[in-house]
Amino acid sequence: MTQPATLILIPGLLCDAAVWEPQVSALANLARVEVADHGTLDSLGAMAEAILAKAPARFALAGHSMGGRVAFEVMRRAAGRVRALAILDSGCTPLAAGEAGARETAGRWRLAALARSAGMRAMAEEWLKIMIHPARASDTALKATVLEMFERRTPVIFEAQIRALLARPDARPVLPTIACPTLVLCGRDDAWATLAQHEEMAALIPGSRLLAIADCGHMSTLERPEAVSAAMRVWLENS
């Protein structure tokens, strides 16, 4: 970037500004960094529109997990306002048809029911098992950061965001139209949003850069903050 600009960071499901804290600090000298808050919005389109309503005329945009899907909805609505795009540990396809979609739906609502009955932390402790790299299972500091973040949310917010994800639009038609510098990044061992998914997205976005972070799961911004921040610095500096 040739001048300071705004960088909007979009958190994923149940996440807040804490998921981006390492990057906010690392990139503060390159841009004014803002972190979106979805509140109780229950559609990805509404989340995108809320971001656009507050954003400046031009800005850089990065989304993690569900936040990446929100970023695609921003691009669908106002691609000309986005000077650079980064998609981290995310996806672009709608809910699958048939048994696969039914399994996802049932799994998400089972976690919502657990959050209602046993509390957000109990739900998060189960969910976290597939969210971080297996080698980090004993990393108490990392786990505490994620668990405390999820615990700050409520079952009402969780259920609203589940509705948003289950009704997610197909973003694949948007990808070939993206013309700004784009980084597609994921944990190489992300079990939730696989490397193969990111390879497919990168292939559809003209001129995009694909980067897989070694020994890293779904929570890349917190699991490997230095590597993610370094990649985002290069992305911003060349945008």
C-alpha cells in the first residue's frame, strides 16, 4: 500500500476481535485496522451489508472462516470498493444437498443444543477438538484464548450464525469476477476447511496467491500468528 488505508477484518463463527488480535498488532503500521462485529445478524448478506454501511469508500478486506464467506458477499455487492482481499480457512460452496447437508445441519444444531443445555464453554470444548492442529491439544494458552472467546458469545448469537451458515449462498460465481489482489490462506491441516477447498477457490480467482501454513489447523490466525501476519503484510504491501 502506498498510503495508510483501512483494513477490515471479519471474524468467523462465534469469534470476536480476539481471533485477529495478533494481526491487528502486526499490521497497525500499514493500515487502520478495524474488526467487524456481526451482532445477532442471521444472514451472510446482512453481515456484508452492515460492513459496507460503516466502511470507507475504499478498503482492504480479510475474512476468517465464516468471515471469508461474508467477504465474498461484500465482493458480490461492492467489489469496486475493495482494494485487496484475503480469505482464510473458509469456503465458497452452499450447503450440500442430500445426506451430506443433512449431516451438517444436524451437527450444527446438536452443538447449539449443547450450548443451551450445558453452556457455551462446554460446547466449545467439544468443538475445539477439530478446530486446532492435534499437536496443539495440550497448548493451554491457545485453548484458553479460543474457549474464552467462544464463551463471550451467547446461544442466541450462535443460533443466528448457524442460520446464516446453513442458508449460505453459492459464492463460486463471484470468484472469477474478483479483480483485486487476493490471498487465499489456510492451515495445511485444517480439518474443517480443507486445503483442497482452498486450492479450488484459488484456481477460480484470477491471479490469486495460495498459501498453506504448515502444522496448522482451522484457527490459523491464533495457531500460527507470525506466519499469518507475515503473509498478510506481503499481501498488503503489494496491494
